[in-house]
Amino acid sequence: MNESEFPVSKISIERTILEMHKGGIVQAAEIFPVWAMGLINRLIPFEGCFWGYGTMNDDAHRQGRAFPLQKEDILPFVFLPVDIPQFFDIGVHDQAGMIDALSLHRFDSCSFSAEERAAFASLAPKLVEERREKYLESFMKKDPESCRHRAVSDEKGLLIAVDEGFLNLMEKEWPRWRGPILPEAVRGILGGKCRYSGKRLVIDATHSNGLLFLRARQNLPVDALTCREHEIARAYASGQSAKEIGKQLNLSPSTVGNHLTAIYKKLGICDKSELAVLFAKYG
């Protein structure tokens, strides 16, 4: 088998990294892998590639996107040794257990050179880092004012991107959890519920385009409120009167007043302005 003669210089690698960082700013998270692998193809010519993410645990799933330019029958065997000149690199997020698997393929008799393999080994971690950052950036655009820690998962609970603060909160709630699959206790979020409230944290979720955008924070006094109390407190903090809230919820103004008394007692506050401040920050 002949070895590739395509030269890969250190300068060309650095230029590719710079172009990936600068050009990636305008790329949507969902199409970034396709765009980025196009840059790699200019540096290290290939005929097919695979970029997947997931976990190597037997009880979890793998997921990914493949972009073959020729033989599509390679896809079922992408995680197995095959008789096609290829190499395989893995980027691992140690704390969460997330794994990105990247593979380049050539279908002719020209194998990848040691120089090309070394170049891709240095580029793969950059690709993985940029992909995960793209998802967190897209989250920031959806929720720019949130002070909470963030993560993005697919609809099966597999983490795609996560910040360090989110991981720290998860490990306080579940000391033995290591990811990247969300704990069983959080699976209600996957089924459509918008909030998980635990002993030490609260996770709010938003579903969008097959993804789950998660915001986590430590438990706060507002989490002691019942669902009805939370609903009334939020409405009252937003400026509605007890009469307006009662009409909206089919309650008498006096019943709303009783709820507000209980709310103030639980939260240790005295008036509407304190309630508004509390909900503006944490509600």
C-alpha cells in the first residue's frame, strides 16, 4: 500500500486552526461539523469521513453524522476495523464522559502518511472543543441574561455540550454520576416536563429542534413554594394585582391574599418589591 505524499506543514495546521476559529463564528452549531471537515479536507485530502458523539458504555447509545463522498456502505462499520485505509481519533471530555469519534477514509490504495496522522491528531481536539463551544454559544443567544450553568443534550439524555459549573452541580446532587447520560431522576424533563427540582439543584429545560437546553442552579427559597404559590408569586412579582391574578386563576382575591401571606413567610420577605427582586434574579 502506497503512502500519501501530501505535505502537511506546521504553518498550514496553524492556519487551519485559525480559520476554523474565525470562520466558525458565523456557522450554526448543527452545520459546524460539515463545514469544519471541509477545512480538514483541504489540508488532508480524504474521500469520506465520520464525526459522531456519544459514549462507549454498552447500555448507552452512540450517535453521529457521517459525510461520505463515495462508498456509503462504510457507515455501518465505522466503529469497527475495516479493510479501507483510515485512521480514527477520539476526543474525550474526562469529567462528563462525552466522547467524540472522528474518522477519515480513503478508498484507494493511498494510505495516510505519518505526517497526516500527526496533523489530524493535533486538530481533532480543536474540532471537538469548537463543536461543543458552538452549542453553548447557541444556548447563550437563546438565554443571554441567565446566570445559571448550562448544558445541551439530545432527546435521549446524552450530553452534547456542558459547562464546568453544570457538572459541579450534578455531582453534588448525584456524587456517583459521571455522565454523559443524564441521571434517571432527570428523565421526566426528556418526556416534556420543564423542570426538575432536587435536593441540591433545580434544572429547567427548553426543547428546541430535537435538542434539550438545560439551565441548572442551586436550590433557593423560591423552590420551597408549591406550584400554585409559585404561579401566584411570579404573577404578583410581575406587577399584576391580587384581583387580576384571582380572575386569571379563578380564585377569589382573598384566597390570593392568603397565598401571598404564605409566600412571604416561606421566602422571609415583607413586600412586593422584595418579591419582584427575588423573582427577577431567580424565579
